[in-house]
Amino acid sequence: MEQGPVIINEERLSQEFIKVAEIASPSFREGALKDYLFERLTGLGLEVEEDETGSKIGGDCGNILARLPGEEKLQSLFFCAHMDTVEPAMGVKVVFQDGIFRSEGSTILGGDDKAGIAAILGMLELLRANPVPHPPLEIIFTVGEEQGLLGSKNFDFSKIKAKFGYVLDSSGPPGTIITAAPAQNKLDITVRGRAAHAGIDPERGINAIQVAGQALAKLRLGRIDAETTANIGLIDGGKATNIVPDHVYIQGEARSIDRRKLDALTEEILATFTRVAEGVGAKSDVKAELLYPEFRLDTELSVLNYAASAARNAGLPVRFETSGGGSDANIFNAAGIPAANLSIGMEQVHTAEEYLSFKDLAADVRWLWEILRAAAAGGAKTL
Ligand SMILES: [Zn+2]
């Protein structure tokens, strides 16, 4: 197929990013952004609906699902980005200087994940201005991603036709494709000792802080191996210096791309607390909860082939990488819909120093556009 050069409207794209970045949307309060996107997608000719996730998770809106018809003989594909951001998110003012978007002052920029949203809108604009054959598209904008992938976890996957797709939610240069990400277990541990007056009868007490300390000292934490990590991130206990503390509450996490390694490490951490506590007459309540499952995509899958050939066509260096973090892609893959997470150029996310270059945002738009073309060409070949 002969394809003339497609021109991205740079002014419109930069204004689009600034617009969505300046609509505050911390987790559970994505409503204003949802309203804007609902209207925007409708204006671009998509059929848009909002699901019931908001009421299920205590937020002010649900996930957005929008559809754009395409060539029926091609497999549907989806693009996904999340609407919510971390805090501080109120009053974001974007400064666009020398081709870089930053926040003015102390808020985040929210490029995580509004770079993904703006890239998807930019791709839809480009498609409208340059109509080409493409697969039927589903656009999913989720809520509550930063709170444990709540939006995608509550998404009704029976509503979508997509056979594969892309989550736009990774830092790093456009062209990088995340092909695997870990499962995560949340760890909750309570060590129970015995309270006593610290000066009058400390002999009666069992110091839960000291017991917890002994157990913590025995743990393997940090990077365990190339695909496995563990962390203790919160500890809380004790009431006053003159009381032998009777309980300590500890929260941590373990992650691995290999589920057997995750299970073994989790068991090791929990068993350490149990053993140390029992050794001194204390008790421990230990609990592990799977927050999300891992994924690992076979490199032969067309979801990766399309993204790689599209990146090449967009002039981007192709890299396949493994991530240490979870994203909505974990949930799509768990639902049986192969999903790669794409690096879209957002940097230093979750900080006030967060930034995004316009060059990367424009590259994202071009990349998505080329994915449509690669999917149209690839799908046609198999017929
Ligand atoms: Zn994100």
C-alpha cells in the first residue's frame, strides 16, 4: 500500500497533552477527566460508554470503553491508558519550554499516564485526518490504576472484542516494549508479644518490636535475583516508652516474574516471622495476598511483532524489556488477552520533577499509527 507522509498536528497535540494534564484526576476522583474524554472521544466519532467500576471501588466515575469500527476481517485490538494519577495532583499547571513539558511548582506533571491518553487521542486525530484501513479499535481508559490496578481488575472483559492490545504506561523511550512483568504479593504481618510495665515488671513482657526486629534481620530483601524482589515498607507498633510493646504491624511486598519463586520467597518471609516469634513465646499473624499476576509474552506473538515492526517504521529503536512493576497489562494478560506495555517517554514519574518531551509524545502517536498499519497488513496476510 502506498502511503504518503502523514503529518502530526504538533500544536494540537501539545495543547491536547496540556489540557488533559491540567484536569486534576487523582485516584477515585477521575470524574472531570472522564467527562472531558467522554466528549472528546464522542467528537472523534467513537461510541463511548462508562462502566460501573466507580461505585464498586468508591470513586466518582468508572472506566471508559470506546469503540471505533474498522475492517471487520481484521482482529480487533485495544489501546489502554489510565486516567488517575498519584498525588500531589491538584492545580497542575503545565510549563512547556524547549520542547519539554514539566509541572510548575510542587505537583506531579501526570504524564503517567496522560502521555498515554494524549498519544491515543493524537493517534485518533491522525487517523481521522488520514483515513487508512485499520482493525476495529477499542480504547479503554481505566480508573484507580495507581491504587492496585482497581479499574482493570473490575473491568468486564466480556464487553470487548479485542484479541490483543497495548497498554501505554511505561517510562523509557518510545520503541521499548515491555514483554514481561512480575506478579506481586502484598504481605501483612502482625507480631504479638505481651504488654508489661517497662520499669516495674518488664520480666512479664514480650517485646513485640524486638521480636519483629529479630525476624526482619533474617530476611532477604531488595533484589533477590533478576526477576524477583522483596521489600518491607511499613512498620508500626508500640504505645509509649514505659510499656513493653505487645504488637507490631508490618507491611511489605514480594514480586517475581516466576510464580514459583514468588511463592517460595513469600513462604520464606512469613515462615521467618512465625519461627522467630514462636521461639520466644510471641505469636505472629501472617498473611499474603496476590495483588496481581505476572505476565510473560511469547516473542512470536503478533502483539509483539506488530509493535516492533511499527516502531521500526516510525524510526524508533526497538527494545524488548522486562519490567519490575505491574500495570493494567498484567490484568489484560490474566484475562487471556495478550497485552504489551509500551514505553511512552514519561520520566521521573510520581515526583514533582516528572517531565515529558514533545518529541517522545509525537513519536508515541506515530508508533500507535504504525501499529494500526502493521496490524492491518499482518492480519490481511493471514487471510
Ligand atoms: Zn502509570
